[in-house]
Amino acid sequence: MGRTKKEIENQLKDFYKRLKIKMKENDVLEEYDVSAEYTVTGDYEWQVCVYIPEAIYELLPDWEKGWDRCEYVNNDYGIGFLGVEEEDDPNEEANELYGVDSVDELNDIYYKVFFAFEQKDYRWWISLGDEIKGKTGLPNERVEIEG
């Protein structure tokens, strides 16, 4: 991995500072738990959802380990990215996207919903996925972003 845990931590600190300013400008800051110095938690209206593989999750600082483990198959809350349409077969999609026979063969992924992203935030998360491609030996090494 190109970036160190410290570099990732510093980037996240910068992101959360900018996010809190944006939330304040949108008059929604008081709706969320901002008691932690850097992270923000709460049930956002659907804005931006980031899915990361376990290899990236393990690089996050301890204070950012509040992401939820995610099933690959889309659930009743719209979380997941296989089998989104009723007629879609999640196992066929897993085979097409990751080269596995079943979703059960896929490595763990985690997700977190954020209030807002800037373009540089999208690029930063995607670049983390690009840095681990071909290095983990796991079927899914991609970062996925919805919103």
C-alpha cells in the first residue's frame, strides 16, 4: 500500500473538518453526533455511501472503525450492490464482477454513509482501492461509491 496509516488518518481528519463546515452551512450539524473530535455519526439522509474492502478498513484509524459490515446482496434498506433489481441473480453478478461462483466466496466489505463529498473525496477513496489492486489476493479490492 502506498499510503501509510498516518497519511490516511490525516486525510480523514481534514475530510471531517470540511464535512462539519458543510453540515453547518446546510443547517444540519445539530442533527448528528459530532462529539468526537473528527468523525461524525448519525443516520444521514441518503447522500453518499462508500463501500470499502476489509484490506482498506484495516488501515483506518481506530476512531474511524465504526463502519458497518455489509452484505453484497442489496437489502431492504438499499445497502449492497449485487441483486439490486429483483430479476438480477447476485451469484451471476459476483461471477461477472469478481470471478467467483458465489457471493459466499467474496471477502468482507464495509460501508458508511456520509452527508456530502467533494470531488477530491471521491478521487481519494477510489485511489485507495487502486493502490491495493492485485496485492491482497482477495476477489474484491475495489472501493465503490454511490451518490
